[in-house]
Amino acid sequence: MSLPRRGTPDFLLLFLTFSLVCFGLAMVFSASSMTSATQFDDPWHYTKRQAIAVVLGTIGMLFTMNVHYNKLKKWVLPLLLVTFALLAVVAAVGQGPNGVKSWLPLGFFNFQPTELAKLVMILYISAIVSKKGDKFRDFKTGLLPVLLVLGFVAFLIMLQPDLGSCAILVLGAAIVIVAGGANLKHLFTLGAVGTVLILIYGTLSFLSDPQHAGYRIQRFTAFMDPWADPTDTGFHLVQSLYAFGHGGFWGAGFGQSIQKLHYLPEAHNDFIFAIIGEEFGFFGTLIFLVAYLLFLWRGIVIALRCPDPFGNLAGMGIVSMIAVQALINLGGVTNTIPLTGVTLPLISYGGSSMLLTLTSMGILLNISREQNLNLALDKDKEKKRR
């Protein structure tokens, strides 16, 4: 019997991915139906748009799942140039709420180039590290070129400005850089310098526009006491905590959220986890988090088992990027960390996030196919020996 040219994708990761996607679609409908009916006279408005993103993301997943991941190294530079161009365009003419320019309107779909930048930077850093090997530990020829590209992309994102996405990009990239064997002394030194630069940037921003900068500082520190200003800077957090309180242990039931009835802004987007907590309670939320952790764990296992340096780092970077974004979202919504306003991957409403996350999962599934093929070949060799 002839062996297949490609292995089968990891069933558990595939199952968990689409289980989370289906659950996310259900929660987007539950959280947005009232808002959709009021604004668009169609309770399915946001759900249908999210479903389109799921279809496009599935196409992207099928593509990356069937093209060998090593071929992506040839596409890194063109993708990086496209990312630079899109980030520059969106910073100049992009659209978004509250003065943030994050989306490029494409008719039926609003594209967020920052989501593309996250994946492209992971692939770029993974390709550079796997190519340079031990030479990556050298600062001038190894680490510095990567940091310059990363810094430029972060700068373009901050022009929007989008602090949350910038933090996710930098933290996810940092994990890949550390996993790639960078000199930790270099990283600690750069971290100290970066902290000083951020303080200088914050001070200059406050001096140039004290009113706007002061408001951003208040929003950033509202997590310390959201009830100090429950109608303004602490409004989102207060309504989010009310949702968790109303959910209790068993929850109010699917579709029975009160906070989504125009009390909690962005209920289907940044704060969808609060609606999950309200409708499914502590018990249901715990099951959801266990499923999400299992999804991340399976991705890590696949990445760590990959013997190829590029596949190993790219897989780790993809999982790390999703995990960092999920932690920032969950931490902000539960008032554990300052609120930055990012989506919960695979769950929240957001077409660009869904499209690029599913495309990224295709790369992980591609890596798992190669692993399963190698296992099949090893088993076949073992049978022939016997």
C-alpha cells in the first residue's frame, strides 16, 4: 500500500478551532442581535458579516494548510512590503471610531492591516532566525535588523494609534526572538532603553495635547477604581463587572443577557467575554476557558514537535500571538489589567481578526500534517524491518 504524499492534519486542533468559531458565531448573534435590530433593522447583521469572515478565513486556512509551510519563507519579503504599504495607507486615510484610524473600507468588508502585520512579523522573524542560526545571537548582524523592522512596524501601528495591537505585536515577536536564542543581555538592555523612550513619548504627548493625553491616561488607569467615574472613564468596566455579577454561578441562560441591551458598549466585540460570563455563569465560563486553553496547548505541542527551526518558531509565534491577545482581552474585561480594547481571537466580532487567525491556524495544521506524515513513514519502515 502506497503512503500518502501528505499527512493528515491534527484532528484535535482542527476540532477545537471550529468549535470555538461556532461558539463565537453564536455569541456574536446573542450579544449583537438587539444592537443590530436597532441600528440596521436586522438582528442578524453582525452575525452574517462575521459568517462571511469565517468563510474567507476557512479558505485562507485551506490554502495555508495545503502549501508546505517552508514555502512561506519565499513570500516573507513581499508580504512585509505589502504590510508596510497597508499600514502607511491606513494611518493616513483609514477609518475608525474615536479618532483611531485602523480600518480600510473595502465595500462589504473593512480590513484591518494590523492583523496582517502580526502574522507577517511572526513569519519574518522565524525566517530570519532559522536562516541565521547561531549567528542570530550577534547583536549587529542578528538581532538589530529584526528589531529595526519590528520597531518600524510598531511605529506605523502607533500612528493609527492602536496601543493594544502594538503591545500584542511586540510581545508576540519578543517570544519568538527569545525562543530563537537571542542574547538575553541584549534584550534586557533594550527593554530598559525602550521603557525610558516610552516614558519620554508619554511625557511629550501629554505636553503637546494635555487634554487628549490626560483622557487616555484616565482610561488606562480606570481599572484601579472604575467606580470612581462610573459614567465616563470607568463606564465600560463597571458594566462589564455587572454582567459577570448577574451571571452568578449558573448564568442567566443563552440569549438572556441584560447588559447587551444597550448597557454594555461593544458587547459583541471587545466585551463578548462579559456576555459569556453573564449568560453561562462561572461554570460555563470555566468550561469555555478550559476549551480555549486546550486549543492553545495543542498548538504549542504541534509547534514544539516540529524539528524544522522555521516551523517550530512560526508555530510558537502564532500560538503566542493568539495567547497574548486573549490574555489582554480577558484581563481587561475582568478588570485584572488596564483595558486596551482588543478582540478575543475566534470569539469576538471582527472580520480581519477572524480571517488572519484562521489563516494562521492553517499554518499550524500544515505543520501537523508533516509530523503525521513522518510518523506514518516511521511506522512503515518499522513494519518493513519486522
